[in-house]
Amino acid sequence: MKLKKISLYHARLKLKVPFTTSFGTQDNIDRLFIALTDEKGNTGWAEIPTLNEPAYKAESDFPAVVTSLTNFVIPSLKTYQKTKGNIDSLDKLQASYQWIKGANFAKYGVEAAFWHLLSLRKKQPLYRLFGGSKKTIVSGVSIGGQNLTDVLTRAEMAVGMGFKRIKVKIWPGFDLEPIKALRKKYPSLLIQVDGNSAYNLTNWKALQKLDQYNLLLIEQPLSDADLLDHSQISTKLKTPICLDESIHSLDDARYAIKLWQDNKNLKRLIINIKPPRVGGFANSIAIAKLANKHKVKTWVGGMLDSGWGKYMNLCFNSRPELSLPGDHFSPTGEYFKTDVLNQPLTHTNGSYDFSQDVRIDSAKIKKLSKNLLNIQL
Ligand code: OSB
Ligand code: MG
């Protein structure tokens, strides 16, 4: 196998309804799609779930990802094939850009397109290639409402569609109120919250008031650099802490496990595995395995992805280690007004099964996008 060509597409995706988190409201999103073509003419696709600004994480914004790919990652693929031989395995692919520090979203894009290419060449379903075995994937939905009315409306839609788990975006001053109201209305619904780094050591104690509502987890209240502080506040909370922004690699997962272990509090650690945040699916699989070895629960988070990003995550979620419901749907069906699949992903009461014929529709991507770059490798 030889990589022959890589193309980048800039899509402007419009959300059906705005999505609010502690770091802002998303509406129209600049997205990057990657097409990777081999010597036989097969093309693997990936969506890099960029947001417009680096407010979620460094190097997750569209301009940073384009810069990393154009200046460093893609030239590295080219140089590797010229000097060391064809990139015909994941190991070689990773080795080609291993010297680049950071750029996890950019690396994810190339790696995810490569996995898709492998599944086309081997004529093997992607979930099998990822080592998946579960045929049914349980999903929840993430609610990014601007105020209490918004949150309650979206929760009602989600529950009406049969979802058994919701995740609610919170921030200082908007935490107790939505959770109290939701728990009153839905005594047995699985509910979790996500602070997206909005709390600090001065105001985190507001989260102790959430302990009485039987939440599944509190996701990333503190900043992404505060692994140590997360582990310490976790000893003063009954609800488990789930790390999102703090985990960029297998090493980060190892550090977290060690810190919670040292505090004899490992049962209160959960990890949200987002393949783009950790530089791809191979790293994601390694993190899932390590966490599972320590009985730390994991799940697959989303990034307001189109159907293609969601589908890839569903395939990864088929691995047995991932035990909690992932974010693979939205209460309004697909997140975007126009999507990129041959047909929408469907679920039954929040469960997805792999009998659906899911294909990416490259014509739809091309129609939505500006072709930024085509490079012969
Ligand atoms: O923290 O999980 C997050 C969206 C953008 C940035 C960060 C996050 C999210 C979500 C979206 O919660 C969840 C989804 O895609 O369904
Ligand atoms: Mg999160």
C-alpha cells in the first residue's frame, strides 16, 4: 500500500440549534474533512471536529489544525514515503509524524482517514478493525442550553426520543438550578454534567451541592492543566470526576490513575475518551485498555460531529472496554442542517446497531466545502 494523495476540504456546517457551553455558543462551525487516497484509488475520509476558536482546547481550532497539517503533518508523510518507504501500516503512519509535538487534532485527521482506508482495502467493517465486539451501542445526548427553559425543553425532547442518559452543560452560577429541576422531573434518568474547565479552586465547592442528586459524573470542572487539583477535589465529592480536556495521551491517563490511586479514590475517576483529543484511534484504544485494567470506567465523547465523525466514534465504542453511554446523537437528530452521510444514523431508544449501511457521501462534502488543498504524496 502506498499513500498517493491527500486533500483538505473546508466545510461550513450550520447547527440546527445553537449549542452553549461554559466557553461560548457554537452556531456556524468551520470544519475540516480529509481525503486520503491510496495507489488503488481507494479514498479514506475523516472529519476533524474543529471549532472556530481555541476555547475548548489549544490546537482544536480550525486555523491551528490547517496550519499543523499543511506545514508539518502532511510534509512529514511525504518525506517519510520518499526516504523510508511506503506508509502501509498504522505504526509507520504514526512514526512519520511522531516528532511533532502536540497537534493532536491534526494527527487524528490523518490517522482516522487511514483507518477508513484500511477498512475499505480489507473490506472489513470499521468497528471490527477497531477491535469492536458489541453490536449495540448505548448513547446519551449532550444538552448545551443557554438557560433553564432551553435545558428543560431539550431534556424533554431527549427523553421523548427514548434516551436514557443526558449530559448537561453547566458553569458557575448555572449548575444547581438546572440539576435540581431535572432531577425533580426525572427521578431515575441517568444525568451527568460537564463544566468544560469553567471552575477554579475558589468556586468549585458549588459542585458539592450536586452530590445529593445522584449524578453519574461531573466532567472536567477545572482547567486542563489541573490534573492534581482535580484529583484533590475528587476526594471531597461523592460524585465521580470525569476527565475530558485533561487527557491528551496514554501517559496523561496513567498519571490520572496514579493520582486517584494514591488518594485511595480510584472508583471516583472516569475518563471521557475523544479520539481527536488524544491524536487518534490507536491511542484511544490504548487508553481504553489501560483504564479498563484498573476498572476505571470510560466512554466516548463527541465534539458536535457530523454523521461521519459520530459513525467513527460509534465504531470505536463497539470495543468492550467502553462501558458508559457515549455522545453520538443530539435531541434534534443530526447536529447540522446538512449532513454528509448517505442516510442519517438512527437509534432505537438511544441504542444504535451496526446493521445500518453507513457510507460517507463525498459529493455532499464537496458541495458543502471549499477544496483547500490537494497534495501528491
Ligand atoms: O466537552 O464534551 C465536550 C462539544 C464541543 C466541545 C466540547 C464538548 C462538546 C460536547 C458535544 O459536549 C457532545 C456531542 O458531540 O454530542
Ligand atoms: Mg467535555
